[in-house]
Amino acid sequence: MKTLILAEHNGEALNASVYQAVTAAQFWNAPVEILVTGNNTDSIAQQAALIAGVARVIHVKAEYLAHPLAEDVAQIIVDIANEYAVILAAHSSYSRNILPRAAALLDIAMISDVLEIQPNNTYVRAIYAGNIHTSIQSTDRIQLITIHSSNYSAADIITNHAEVAVFQAPAPQQKSRWISETRTLSDRPALSTAKVVISGGRSLGSAETFEQVLSPLAARLNAALGATRAAVDAGYAPNDIQVGQTGVTVAPDLYIAVGVSGATQHTYGMKDSKVVVAINQDPDAPIFQIADYGLVADLFEAIPELTAAIQKN
């Protein structure tokens, strides 16, 4: 039996986590296929076909999939699910929206945010915001999982194209409809793949201050901006840059936490960072317990000084 990967993309390029999902899928030593849905997504399907280890790309395209809804993509998965022993995706808001619906329709369990895949359909995942690891074994006929992408390396790109098979899209479900979307356009690196991430907390005080204090440093370091849930809830930063258990999981080479207390909800999303630097005025802030380097200082003084020092160098 084969393994199917649900591909996430932005209409122009595959999400980097798709390459990591392909690496995770190699565990089963079975043919790996990628499902690409959308409209005008031929180039996306071709990108998927160039990933090492991919045997076939299933391309389902239709006008109504230009803005894919969870009900429609879940039905596409259900229609082809019996060909596969494993269905997986990277753990993200996209997959968390679609795969539980597919699992319910297939009457199987979904196992989310898998850290490690083991023999006999056994998986290690984190609970209690990463403080405890637990092993789960599934006896379902189809294994449906999402993986913690930062735990897996990205698959290589090759020159030989895998087969791209175009499947007819089923009729739309019409249980929900797409109305509009708001996109944040930025010249900064994407948060999920950035080598350097600078995150701010609620202590920055306002959306204007958040941008004024952190943006110059991010520009100097070619870094992505992140935020805590408290900062997002307060309206200081957009929801799509929230780092944490209910946001984006990142694993950059350098993570700079500015005015971040270190709540477990947030640290779960950045604990795989190679080097963590914390700047906080409170010497007892929990973030210092996981930081490789800590600076007890007023962020409104420390960040401009750090930015100026980098400019001089």
C-alpha cells in the first residue's frame, strides 16, 4: 500500500513543510504520492514532482478550489483514501482544518503533531504543551497523522519528474463558502522557514511600538517577526505570526525573544530553535530557563542599542 501526503501551498510555491513530510513518509518504505489541490496550480504540481522519493503527484484542479475549503479537500481525500495505508501532512492550521474532517468521514482516528514514527503503527507525540511525551498505537486500517515538521529534514530536489496524474474534482460540497481573505505582504522571510526569528511579547505595549522597535533589528538580521499569543490577542501583531502551541511552530538557527515571559503555550512553538536569546526586564521570567543567552534589561533600550551596534559592524 502507498502513502499519501496532503500538500500545502500558497498558489505560487509549495510550503517548505511538504519536503519534510516526504522525509517522514520514507519510514514506511512504500511509494509516496502527493495530493495537490487548487486552480491554476500546474507549476505547484511540477514542484511536487521534483521532490526526491515521490512516486506520483495527484493533481486535482477546479475553479472552486482556487480558495480551497476544508469540506471540499476532505472529500477529495476520502474519495481516494482506500488506495493508501497512510495519509499524512505537516502539522499546520491548514492540515488541522482538513484532516479531522477526513478522519470523521473515514471513521478512523487522527493522530496529530507526531514527533517520532515507530514500528507497529506507534507514534510519539507531546502533551501538556510539550512537557510530557506519550506513545500512541493505532489499529485503524488507514493511518492518518500530522507530523511535527521541524523534527524532520527536508527531502532533496531532483531533476527527474515523477508522474503527474490529473484527477477530476468532485462536485463542491457547498456547506460553506469563501468570502474574502486578508494577506499580510512582507519582504521578510517566511516565519515557518526563517533562519532567524525575532518574537515580541505583550510588554511592547502597542502595535505601533511592536513594529517600530522590532522591525529595524529584523531588517538588519534578515529575520522574520513572530509574536506571543498575548501580543496577538492584544492586537499588537497579526494572527499569522503567532508562535506557539496554537500558532506556528518554528525551529530557526537563532530565536530572539523580546519581552516574552516564556509561557508554555509559546515555548512549545520555539523550543526546537538551535540558539535562543532572551531579553526581558524580569530576571525571574521563565524564558530564561530555556534561553542559551539571557539579557536582563529594558527592551526599549536594549533593542535600539543592539540594532545600532549591528549597523556599525
